[in-house]
Amino acid sequence: MHPRPTPQTAYARVAFDARVASASPAELVHLCYEQLIAALGAVLIAAERGDNARKSEALTRAVSVLTALQLGVTSPGGISDALSQVYTSARHAVLDSVLAFDGATIATIRGDFIEISAALAA
């Protein structure tokens, strides 16, 4: 049985769903980057606090976002190939951290996506 969501959680979910429903493809990518950066940040905080349940939940979220990004790369060649390789490498590294946690790698991936997100927004 799933725990009942709090009003804050329900509101956040509705707000997120509304953003997704009205987003362009570029905005969806940016939204995925926001979610990935937040999930990886949550992984690092949970690891620091020794909260393995929250760390596992955040790692799962990060893998889900990276999978969505991978599936969103549709045209072969050029930047699409480069992005696909980045997403695949990041996904493998995050999955590796499920079994043998590596905070430095997670922090590096998070920093890389912060940089990519900033570059795309510019």
C-alpha cells in the first residue's frame, strides 16, 4: 500500500504535470535536466545523512530521467549522437552507484548537467 500524499506533494505533482503538458520539446529537455539535477542533489544529501531509503529513491528518479532523455534522442548524427553518449554514460554511472555508491562521480555528473543546462539556456 502506498502512503497517502501530502497536500504539498499533490500540489507539486499537479504543477509539474501542468508544466509538462504545456511544454515544447526544448522545454521538456530543460525540465528533465532540472529534475535530474535535483535528483542527483537529493542523492548526495541523502548519502551525507545516511538516509539509504531517500538515496535509493533519488537514484531511481535520476535513472528514470536519464532513460527519458535517452529515449528522446530521435535523430541520428551530430549533436544527437553526442547527447546519446552523454546520457548513456551518465545512466551507467548512476546505476553503478546503486551497488557501490560513488559520491564524487554523482557530484561530477550533476555538475556536468548543470553546465549543459546553462549552455542550452544561453
